[in-house]
Amino acid sequence: MRATGGLCLIVAFLLCCPLLHAQQDVPDIGTITIRDLRDSGDMPERPVAYTMAAETAFRKGLGVAEGGPGNFSVYASAKKEPPDEYGDVKAEDVGESAPALGSSSDPYGDVATDEGVSVAPRPRIADPLRPFNVAMYHFNDKVYFWVWKPAATGYSYVVPLPFRNLFRNFYRNLTAPVRIMNNLFQGKPGHAGEELAKFLINSTVGVGGLRNCAEECFGIEGRNADFGQTLGKWGVGPGFYLVLPFLGPSSPRDGFGFLVDWAMRPQTYVGTEFFDYQNVGLFVHEKINSTSFHIGEYEALKKAAVDPYVSMRDIYIQYRTDFIENR
Amino acid sequence: MRRALAGLMIFVISMVPFHVFAASALDMVKTNANSVLDVLRDPKLKGEAGKKVKEQRIEAAAEKLFDYVELSKRTLGLNWNKLSMDQRKEFVELFKTLLRNTYIDRITAYTNENVEFTREVQLTDTTTEVQSVVTRGSTRVPINYRVIKKGDDWMVYDVVIEGVSLISNYRTQFREILGNNPPQVLIDTLRKRVGK
């Protein structure tokens, strides 16, 4: 008797299994309807009639195509129609951080960002000085191909890799105050401590910062920080897009940040003035040295772009926004 | 005893559908990425002939891994609706070719980067972000793959490198083109770009 009961249960379950499968395979028409209804309460800005109407039209259309109004034929035809993959979308900015387009088998699916997921708006930057910026972009592009790249290439022939590594470590170690201070400004004493520890280890065991012993021996990776980021953390927006000669993509906020960081760099005080041939010379060497590790990266970004100027601007704002919000 | 057995049977059977459902996005991307890395590390594939074979195998892996239609839709956003059906299909093909041409050299130029998949973060019901770190020398580059559930598979629809989203970047560019021009101009621009 008990065995029969168990068998019944198993049979019942086996019968249910296809249903489970079905539910999983079915495009999200059903659930989305529910979500529409649910969302219409707390998201009044979404035109619920619109989505509902669209969906009804969708069902009707498919029903007609199938010659039957049955729910299953709707699902079946939705699955059978691959061109539907190319159907319309329902929203711009489908929330890159939490995208929620309908699945391909349900191209008319709602683009509501699902509940429980906060959607950061896609970072954008105003570009009122576009003609100037475009000119500066072309200027910097030429400077890269005519000055930085040949200089860095020649430099890397003359200076072997181990020495370039020493220089890179040395310069990075010297600028530790910039990162320590900015981490403190941002209320991140832990990160500041990491940078301080790194600075102390590399300055001593790493022989004046020539070796990056903190990372190689102790696994301290360090935490980058700059004043533009600090301002961003304090709630200052970038302002607008500004391409600086030689320095590249920036904004009033990050340009000002660069000046503040410059003041915090010990190298600056090698010279007698805030900017003179000595500290700027050191900066140029630092740039050439670091460029020698990154030859080909700018070219790759440019090659990938359809409109390089717009692409660089977008990379700049996406990168800086991520740097401010997520680190 | 029998009851326990029956209970066990039910338990085992009930695991079946859910087991399929729980295929991890991270494992999926990792498996595909590792198969590409194996091809790249293959010492037999050298020189021009080897490069051809490498390219073919990478393309095959990419075909399995990327959902180009989803990627195109999300790249165009609402502008997608302005394209006719034929334009949409052509756009997907052109965009795919553009991405292939752009990145295949970068991938085959692989030397000895170390790729480590760290974790996955669920974004929505159907989408997940698989996070990885590529280490080359002393530089670490975080690369995140955004994947969407398609049937039992996870398909990549966006790649985020150091906080810069690929589809977001192209969207900004395409929007500028589509702002003042009909969709055909975008198609023509892409055609020219991929040399067709």
C-alpha cells in the first residue's frame, strides 16, 4: 500500500517534470505580463497600457499566424520564429549596468529593469567645446604618432626592460604621497595605509623604490587615487569634456585635479618653479618610460572605433565614472 | 525503508530539471575562454598557417559564446527600431565583422597572459556578470563578461574592460551617426569600415 503511494508520487512527479521543463523553455511572456502589472504600481512613469497593448497585439498576431488562439500555440510559434530575434526593442539605455531586454524568443519583451537591481545611468559628458576638443584630439594624435611613439620605441631599444621597470617603480614610488593623501581625502584610511606600507617597503627593501618589493614579496598591490577622483567622490561632476594638449582627455574637474596632484608630487620641488624644465623634464621621461610599456594600446583603441574622437570621449567618461564610483 | 527509497527517488528525479537550470554562467564563460587559451598556447600552431587555424578556432568559439543579435540590439538601443528588417540583419553581420577584425589580431597576439575568473554577480533574472582578471607582467586588467541566459546557455552580450563597456562605447558612436542621418548611412559607414 505504501509502495503504491510512493509510486503514485513518483508518477505524479514524472508527469509534472515536463511542465517544469515547459515553464523553463517558454519565453517570458507570462511572467512579463505579471511584472508589467506589478510594476505599473510603483513605476507610474512606465506606460502600462502601451506595453499591455503591444503584448496583446503580439499575442493576436501570433494567434492569427498560427490559426488558433491557444496559449500553447503562442508559445510554440514564438519559439519557432527565429526572425523575431530581430524584432523591435522598447527602450533606449537598456541599462548597461543592469540590462533587461526581453529574451530573443520574446523580442517584444518589456525592458523594465528588474526589481531589486539598481540601475546606474550610463555615464555621459557634455561637449560644448567640441571644435576645440576635436582640434586638440588631432593635435594629441599627431603628438603621439610623431613624438611619444617614436621616442618610446627608440627609448625601449636603448634602455633594456629591467631598467625601464626600475624607472617605472621609482617614479611610482615617488608619487606615493599623491595616492596616500587622496585615499585619506576620500575617507579610505585602509587604502592609504596600504599605499603607505608599500611606500615604506619599496623605499627600504626595494632600494629607494627601484624594486616593487611590496607587490612582488608581500603581495601589496596598491590603490590608485588622484585628486580628480577625490573631487568626484565629494560629489563634483566632471563639468564638460576638455581635451588638454599633451595630457589628453580630461575635464575642468580632472584638469584641476591634475594641478593639485602636481603640487603633491615630490618631483615638482626638484625645480625652482611650479612648472620648469626640470620637473616637466622628469615628467616627460616618466611618460616616455611608461609609454614604452603601452605601445599599441592607443592604436588598438583607435582601430576599434568607428568614430575615434567620440570613442575616446566615451572611454574617458566611462573609465573615470567607474574609477570614482567603484573604487 | 521503501518510503525512504521512494522519497529518495523523488528527490533525485526532482533534481533533474533544476540541475539543467543551474548551469553556472562563470563555468560556461570559463570553459569557452579556456578552450580559446588552449588553442593560443598550442605550440604546434606557429607561423602563418598556424595563425589561420588559430583564427578559425577562435571564430568558432566566439560564435558559440557571443550573442551578436542581443549585442547589436543593446548597442543601438531605440535606434534599432528605425532599421528595417534587412538593415537589422545586415547591421548584425557588419558589426560582427567589425568586432572580429578589431579583436582577432589582439587575441592571436596573446603571449603569456594569465586569465583568472574571479566571481559572478547576478544583474537581473536573466543576466549575470562574470568577472575575470587578466595579468600580464605587473599589470592587471579587470575584464567582465555580461551574459544573458538563452535556453540552457549563457551568451555574452557585453564585455566591460576596466569599467568601459563595449556596447556602451559603440552606442555613443552610433548615436552620433544616427542623430543626423538615416540608418542607411550607418550601414554604409560600417560597410566602408569593414571593407565590403
